[in-house]
Amino acid sequence: MFDRSFAQNAGKCALKTSDRSLSYNELESLTRKLARVLETRYDLTVGDRVAVSASATVGATAVHLALVRMGVSVVPLSTAYSREELLYILRTSGARSVIAFNEDHHKISAGVVDTVEGDRLLQLASVSSEGELSKSPPASSETLVVFSSGTTGRPKAVPATTSAVAHNLISLADMWGLSSSDSLYLALPLYHIHGLVVGLYGILSVGGTIHLHEKYDPAVLAAQLETGEADVFFGVPTMYQRLLRSGHASSLRNARLCVSGSAPLTKALFTEIKSASDVSVVERYGMTETLIISSNVPRTGVRPGSVGVPLRSTQVTIADDQEILVQGPSVFNGYIGSAGNTCTVPFATGDLGYLQDGYLYINGRKRDLIITGGHNVHPLEVEEAIQEIDGVLEAAVVGRHSTEWGEEVVAFVVPVTPMKTETLRTYLKERLSYYKVPKSIYFVEALPRNHLGKIDRKTLQESLN
């Protein structure tokens, strides 16, 4: 995935943080030295599975890349994992070792599996000779084990093969026009597909530059876009919302490409960004199990509300119950551990949607569908209607058990300024069928979200009880 881009861009900056940067030539040398130490001192080899702290630092990223280029499968670890979460990840993934760049990771994993202190590893590599990297790991070999976001229960261990990742990256580079001239502002988590595969792997595979950030800061993003340091931004809707509220959204006009994923980009938010910056944010759609499925195409126009067209060689069909089905070279083969190998062909995504003129539209999660009085209500449709109302920042809609209706529609609304329930009801009655209008509306200061920025509907439903 990286050999050609590293060789062709030797003198270019590959990774940069606030206090350190590495050229592709320097990164190549460091990964080779790390490979030597990992092989000779820690006996790691092709086919092993190793967990690594997913810190947004040059050192931790170099270790991750060294393992991948050795043919070792990497299990990226969130620095926010609790003790129980980390132990669950280690047990389920079957990781042989942990390379810890986080003190908690080191303390928790030390008594469970072989644990290597990341900074110590980098010190050893600094005085080591260069080792050989695996030039051509089998296409079917496992390169990553990424855990799903866990919105339906405990996260599942999803393996990704070398060929699945490589095919996805090639298709995305073609669709988005990625090249060695691109410079990415990256503040997404490096333990999920969006930040790790789409962001880190995607830009390094074409020889671009990555500005790594531990935390997202709208002011820093704006500064890097305005000075030309960065011209590509990958984010989640919450990041774009914060950029608007900070007053820096106009800086996006300096970007060549702005992409949103991991959660729905509402038409209202798309329109606000467009108005503030004259930029059409490219929404894409993917899952841990499938990598990226579809995307809008910048050069042929972006359709608000759509997640675009399927990537090359990816087939998307719609089942009779409107569930989105996917098959193609980037779809996984089955889960690891207790979840078992449950992959079907085509893979049932659990999302509901439809195709129109080749473009895919998503109505929401199948499990979130509300059936009230025999009528189907898609929460996303109601949420978008609420978010079009002046004074509403965001909204979430869930179903609540009802002895009369089976379920009833309930809305949680985050207002910018105080507002009345009847104001919302009056507007929604003009926009929606009567059965879609929420029976109850609760005003809240913020919506609960998981680490990917997705609304935690389970928590909202539990709050109703």
C-alpha cells in the first residue's frame, strides 16, 4: 500500500505535529529500524496480531506503519478505553502483544499479554540498523482488526485484509482526486476507519502530507487552511457544527476537499456550511465491516442528502424491506471471537435507504425505525424537519413504548435560544404527516454521543424510562 508512495516522495513531508515532522525518507528509515527491533528483540513476524495505542503522534504512527509493512496485523487502541473495555478488546482480538504509548494501556495490559513501552521501542530503534520490510504480504492476509462503534451492543472485532484496504484506497483516491499535493488536517480518532484508513492510510498512500492533531480545534483548522498548510479536511458533522459556531466556517473556502462521514450530514448543516463558505461538503458512507461504500464525487457535483454513488466494484442493492445490501472486494469475511463468522453475501448493513439515479440515500438504521399505529416513521426524516426550524441546533428522535400506538414518536431538541413546544409542533404539522409529529418534545442542553460523534439513541431511550 505504501512502498511506491514512500519511494516517489522521499523528500516530501509525510507526517507533522506541532513539535515534530518526518519526511517520507525519514519515515521509511524509521519504520525499517522499528521492523528490525520488533523482529529481532520481540520476535514479531508476518501473521502476528499486535495491539497499539492509537495516539496522534509521529512515533506511535511510525510504529503502526512499521507493523503493517512487516505484515503484522494491527489492533488500534483508543486512549479513552476504560480498564474493562481494554481487557475486552485484548481478549476478543487475540492480540499477542501490546505496544503502549499510554500509561493506562501499559498498566492494564502488562499482566495480561506481553507489553512493550512505546517510547522505549522508539529509543531502541533510534540506535538500530534498518531491517527488511515485507514487500508483498499475501493479498488475503489480515492487516487490521478494527472494532465497530458498538451502537448495537458490545463492539465487534472486524478484520480487514490487505487487498480490501488497498482496493478501497485506490477507489477513493480516484473518486476524490487525491494526490501527493494534498495536505490533510487530521484530528479524527486513529482507531476507526474514518481517521485511520480514509485519513492516515489514504493520504500516505498517495504521497500527501498529514498534519496530526490530538484534539480538534476549529481555530487551528482555520489557520492551517488560511495559510495553505492544509487543503483537505475530513471530519464528522459535529466538527462542522463546531466550526460554524466558532465563526471560522468561511476558512473552508481555502480547502480543495472537505469530506464528512461517520454520522448523517443533515441538509440544514450542509446548507449552512455552503452559505458560510461556498463549499459543498462531500458526504460519504461506510462501515467498519465494509470500509467506504459510496461517496459524492466532487468533480461531478454533490447532492445534498445523498451519500453518493457506490465505489468502483462495489454493488449496492435495496432489499424488499428497504435495507441496504452491499457486496464487493472491501467487504469483510466475518467477525473475530464470540460474535462468530456471521457475514452474509451480500452483507446486510442494518441501514434503510433507496437508490435514485444511481445515488444512494439513507433513511436511518433499521433498528431505529419507529412503528406507530401501523405507520413507519424514519427518525432521520423527523430530525431533519426539526433542524430546519430557526433556533434549533440539533435534534434526535426515538420511539417510546405506547399501549395505544405500539410506539410513539419522541424528540429531544437542543435549542440555540429558548423556544416553546407549540412553536415546533405548529411547524412540524405543516411539514409532516400527523403520525410523524412527536407526541413529546424534550429540550436538552446536548445530545449524548459516542466517540465517533454518533447520537447515542440507546441512552436517550433509557432516559425515557
